[in-house]
Amino acid sequence: MRIVLLGAPGSGKGTQSKLLIEKYKIPQISTGDLLRAAVAAGTELGKKAKAAMDAGQLVSDDVVLGMIQERLGKPDARAGFILDGFPRNIPQAQALDAMLARMAQPLQLALLVDVDTEVLMKRLTGRRTCSNASCGAIYNIYFSPPRSPGKCDKCGSALSHRSDDNENTVRSRLKVYDEQTAPLVSYYKAQGKLRTVRGTGSVSEIFKNVTDIIEVQMRPLAAAMSAASAAAAKVGGTASKAAKAAAKKTAAAAKPAAKPAAKPAAKKPAPAKKAAAKKKPAAKPKKATKPKKAAKKAAPKKAKKSVRKTAPKAKKKK
Ligand SMILES: [Zn+2]
């Protein structure tokens, strides 16, 4: 699955991302890490990035996208990826979409971990860290306070409050985040790819909601098919009813996610009903999948080559 993660500092999206990596065996792609790695390795893009940074400039979107593209070409990203920290604005989101389209790997989900600003404020400003570097225990004066104020439970050292965790700094950080993210939320909503999960409650509760969203988003068809074949295997006569119900259910679940881009996908379960009920589910999407499969096979190779060749040229012209 190909996911963009959106969430404010303190939303806990990093924690959720780690859990997703474990569960689905897909890498998290963070542009900060990519930049550091490319600069350290001295790749062509790394050199460009370094030149920009040395000149005190921002690394251009082209360079960042090139790094993302290279990263997505690695074997561990074959089953998908989680993008964190990119895109940060609409032009980046558009450029990312264009690149992923050329690779025939469009985004499937933009997942927003949503937490009220006041809760974020408490999470971020309430943070206290044990000043003993070898301990490093972390507390929150609102949610997980130490037994005695200002003292580490584990080693008794004083707790320190990072200066960038003060109220004004945090508030302006959150404001910047809101300003950046609101347009992206609208952008992915218009594509029918945005899903929101409440980022409050226990980590495992949130993760359960995250995976529920992913399952619904990624596997509506698979679910319909297995439900239909299970029903068909049970009883011949009632199978069609059960299959229809299953297909309907998943179709309905997929709908909100499938607005403009995925309209045909939302319609698919309809023909699936009949075919799946009659026979094996494999026979069902014949019409729909044939051209798709061909496109998938043909697209990535061609796209990769042409992208690599043309992208840097286009850049130079600018
Ligand atoms: Zn300590």
C-alpha cells in the first residue's frame, strides 16, 4: 500500500508509522533521512542537495522527488511505502502524483492522524526529560507525571524542559503545521484518498482504527471475493444472497474513498456480484482487469527510463 501520512507534531503519527512498518513490511520514507543518506553517499542528487544546502538554499523539489523515486525503486518498497514529511504543499503533492503516475504506482491513501490543538499543546509543552543522559526517561506533566514533581522516577535525576517545548514556540509550530496541512487535506479529500483517524486514546486503539481504514481502503475487492466464495462454498442456494450482501457491504465501505479517481473501482463490485455468486471469483473482473494488467506491466519499465532521462533535462532548462 502506498500511503502519505499527515499529522501534527505530537499527533503520534511517528508511533503509528512504526507499527505500520512492522505489520505490513513496508518502509517509511522520510525525506530528511533520504537527504542525509544521499549527501553522505555522494550520489548525483546528493551532490545537488549538498550544493543547495551549502549555499543556504532549500533543496529543490526536483531533487527531493528524484531521491524519493530512487528510493521507491528499491526492492523493499515493492509492496508499498509510507511517506512522512513530504509533500508539504500543493505543488509538491502534484509533483509527487505526477511522478507516481509515471511509475504506475499512484497513492492509495492519505492518512491524517487528527488531534485537537489543545491536546497537542499539552503533549508538547508537558514533555519533561530526565537530565541524566544514560537514563533519558520521558514524562509528561499532564499525562504521565513523575511521582515527585521534577524528579525522575527511575534514577532520581532532575527533569528538564526543552526550550523549544515552551508554549509560544509550540503554538507557532502548530500554526505553521495547520497552514501547511490544511490545503493538503483538501487536496487529498478531493481525490477521495483522505481518511482521518482520531489520534487520541491508547496507541493500540489508534492503531486498530488505522489498520481498519487500511483494510477497507486496500482490500474491498479481495474481501468481497473471499466472502462470496466462502458463501458459495457453503450452500449453493443461499450463496447468491450472501455474496450480494457481502459485495454490497464492501462496495459501500469503499465508496467514500473512491470519489473521483477510483470511480470505476467503486462500480466494480456490481459486476462482481453476479459472477462471484455464479462461479469462482477469479472469473469476475475479466473485463476490468485485462487492460489494467497490461498497462501495469508495460508502464513501470518504460516510465522509469523515460523519467530518468527527461527529468534532469527539464530541470536544466528551467
Ligand atoms: Zn532518570
